[in-house]
Amino acid sequence: MKRTIDEQGYHFEEWLTPAQIAKDVQQVADRISVDYKDKEPLFVVVLNGAFVFASDLLRALQDIRCEVTFIRVSSYYGMASTGQLEFIVPLQQVVDQRDVIIIEDIVDTGLTIHQLKAHMRAQGATSVRVATMLFKPNKLEYDDAKPDYIGREMTDEFVIGYGLDFDGFVRNLDAIYKVTDE
Ligand code: IMP
């Protein structure tokens, strides 16, 4: 029996259970462990949404030596062409000559990642890759924002839970729920 949630007048149905999420996360961690075997990557967690995925992903990564830092940004969609990105919590760590892995909850249009990658490169990062729990390929507008490590690809529906919010709420749900038409 699928769990359901009603939030702000919308009906959501459980789409990925905690067990399914754990498998997806482990699969991402296994790939990163191989690719970064002899490196010491710096993970940059994009707040707020990615904190749950990052917490599971980093603990699924026991074979590599790494550092973790956090960043909080806000994108101006209406001003996308200006490349404006507001750093609410700026990068606190030097990324110069580091192999950076950005951790996101979901890549949608790719604007956030497009701008963050440019920022890390401008700061001298040796390499910048992206790990995301979810990816909506049909919505992608920036080619360079295609994630390198993807928990699961999905269609265009709005999802909540596992860090993903609806106006700030429901990040604490342990499963990922998809909005339904009913
Ligand atoms: P992008 O810059 O268009 O790729 O947007 C990425 C950000 O949009 C994510 O970090 C989320 O905060 C938000 N977002 C996109 N799709 C969803 C969704 O289905 N549920 C919740 N947040 C979403």
C-alpha cells in the first residue's frame, strides 16, 4: 500500500521508498569510489535541499578520503541570461586545484549547476563534477549541467521529501513523493 501525503491542497503519492532510495544512493557512491580512488575530492553540498542526500551519500562512501563543505545559493530565473547567482552562504573553502564534486538534490533546468560550475572553475578548481539524487532530463536547458552521477532520472512532475521541499516544508519525509492529478 503506497503512502500518500496532502500538502497545501495537492495530493502526493510515495514514488521512491526509503529502501529504493538507499539502493540508488549506494550505486552513486560505488561509482564515485571507483572514479576518485586515488584523489581527495572536495564535496560541495548545495543547501538546503541536498543535505539529506549528502548525508546518506557521504556515509555510503567509506573508501575515499574527502572533505565536505556547504554553499547556499539562490538563482534568479527571470534574469538567467545575466548569470546572476546570489550566494546566501558563500563558499568557505578554497577550491583552487581541488577536484570538486557538487552534491545537489535535483537538477531541473540546470541553471543552478551551470552557474555553480562556472564559479568553481573561475576559482581554479581542477575538475568539477555533479552528483544528484534526481535528474529531470526533459527540463534541462544547460548542456554543461548534465549531472555526472545520478541517483534516478525522472519525468517532469513535482516531487517532495528526502530533502526536497514545498515552500520550505516536507523536507523531512523519508521517501520521495510525486504529485498526482487527483
Ligand atoms: P534548476 O536550477 O532549475 O536545475 O533547479 C534546481 C532546484 O530547483 C533544486 O535544487 C530544487 O530546489 C528546485 N526543484 C526543482 N524541481 C523540484 C521538485 O520537483 N521538487 C522540489 N524542488 C525542485
